Amino acid sequence: MRPHILPRLLRAPDRGSRLSLGTRIELIQSLFAIPAPAVIMTISFAGAGYFVVRDSNDLPLLVLFILGLTSSAGRLGTLFGYRRSVFSDTIEPQRVFTIERCFAASYIAFAIFFGLFCARAFLLLDDHMRLPIVALVYGYGAGVAATVALRPWISVTSILAAIIPLIGVGIAMREGAYLGTAVLTVMFLGGGIIAMMQRYRSASNEIQMRRLLETLNRQDDLTELPNRLQLDEHFASLAARPDTGAMIAIHRVDIDGFANVNLEHGQQIGDAVLKAISRRLGRIGRGCLSARLGGDDFLIVQSEIGQAREADILAHKIVQTLEKSDGIAGRDVHVAARVGYIVDIQRDADLDDLVAHAEATLARAKDEAVPIAGETISGWNAAA
């Protein structure tokens, strides 16, 4: 392997901005998906190491064994301690990357001590005891390929740290069988690294494409706001939350005079206006999801509200935010909005029912020629 290849391999996982944040997080989650190989490796190392240390009376070997056990225990602690957190939907991305670094530190530390222990044990043991050491090293390599291959900066570093010392010992012994074993191990090591990189590239591209398709299926083509599918998923997750005291509001937003924009300025300007409106609605407030239902019809889900009057406050904010002129292609385009909203208990709420109620309040606002109309299903005073 040429000297300049390895640094490039170790930088490959992030590859600048070519992998999305979601893809990188999913690749990190793969580190925690299969804990069994790490448990088996720890048990195997502890058992084999105990017999080797007991019969050798070698202090450096004992120290390496203790360090290996300690780092392996840290590896298992990280694996099981953060396993639930790393798969949580609410975890911050930066937290995921911090967990990955903790995982890598313990994983690579064990690889270093394990590799040095196996190399020294191979030097000290009789021929009949060297075979289990070789099997242990090869088993470790298989475990790395099975569990951490999707993060090459961890897998390649670990497998090199664990196997190169044994290769060095085999070469240094200058005997035919050991030299041949070292050469074969080099070949297997190179093949294993190539296979892991290919698996990484294939898996990351597949994850990236799948996430892209999921995103496209869940957002409006023109405005990139969530569409009805994503809206349904978001609402279902809110309605399933156990907090019975929280309320939820659905705001139906209609753009007054939008049909005239298309007639006077053309569809291209009309599309630009919709994009401008969508950008404003997308920043309307925390705890809000804005979606486009089609045409100039928008819907906003306001979740986790403590008082019904918060819905009325947001409705006024929506009207004020959208009632602005837009300078588009040298033309001053003015739009206004009407909002109909409905408030209900969040737990077990029904989206279709709330949307129907919000459409009815929007129709009332149009009939009464007022910008906002609202009501509550559960009997609260929305303006209170």
C-alpha cells in the first residue's frame, strides 16, 4: 500500500460535504448496531490472555493484558452506555459525533494493546500455543469488518494497530513458516481494507440515495416545505406523546389575491412569490411545522402550547409576516393572508378532523372579511 493512500482512507468517512448530516449519523449508528462481536472478543481475549499470562511470568505481557482488558471494558461501556442515546430521534448531531469519538478512543486503544499483547505472546510461546494467538488476531479482524467497517477511520486504524505488530514479529523471526504467515497476513490485511472501503462506499451511497428519496417524497417540489406525507408523520408523532396537558393548533393559511398575481405577472412570478411566502412560514416560530398543501394553501402545526391564546398570537404573527411587498424581478408584488385556526388537546388528536375545522374557520374569516378566525374544540376561549 503506497504511503499517501492511508491518510486518504482515514479522511474518507466525511469527504467534505458529499455526505449529508443524516447519512453521517446513520453511519455512526452502525457502530452500535451489533454488540455481540465486541462481547465475544472481550471474553476470548480475557480467557486466552489469562492462560498465556499465567504460564509466561512476563511482566510486560501482564501489563499489556491488564491494559487490554481495561480498554476493552471501556469499549463495552461506551457501546452499551450510549447505544440507546445514539439511536434517539431527539439527540443533537454534535452529541452523536462526540459519542463517535468516545467510541473510537476506546476501540483504537484496545486494538493497540491487543496487537502488542499478541505480538509479544507470539514471541514467548511455544509453537503449539502460537496457533490460538493467530486465530485470535484473525477473529479480531473479522469482528472489525463485521461491526465498524462503515466508519473506515476507526476500522482501518484499529485493524492496522492490531495486526501489524504480529506481522512484524513473523518477519523478524526469519523462519519459513512464520515468514510465510506474515506474508499471507499482509495479503489478507490489504484485501480486508479494500473490502471494508468498498462496503463503506456502497453503504454510504445507498444510505445517501435512500435519504434523498425519502426527503423528496416528503417535501413540496416547488417550495421544499414539508408535504402532506411528512405532515401526517409529524402530527402522528405529536399525538402519540404522553403529555395530556399540552395543546395543539392547526392554522390554515390562504393567500388573498394570489390568483391575480398569476394573471398580472405570470406563473414564473407567482412561483417566486410562493417560494418567498414559504421561506417566511418556515421561520415562523419554534415548535411549528409549516407545510404546503398545494396552490396557495398552506398549513401550520403549532405544537406543545400551554394556553389557547398562543394560537391566536401566532395567527396574528402569520398575517403580519406575510402582509409584505416582495420585489421580484423588478416588480412590486403585494399579498395578504387569511388564517383560520383550531385548538385541541394534543394527545390522540386527529389531523383530518382538525384540518376540516380549520378550513371551516378559514371560510368564516372570508365570509366575515376578517383576517383571522379561530375556535377551540375542547371549550377554551382562544383569545383568553
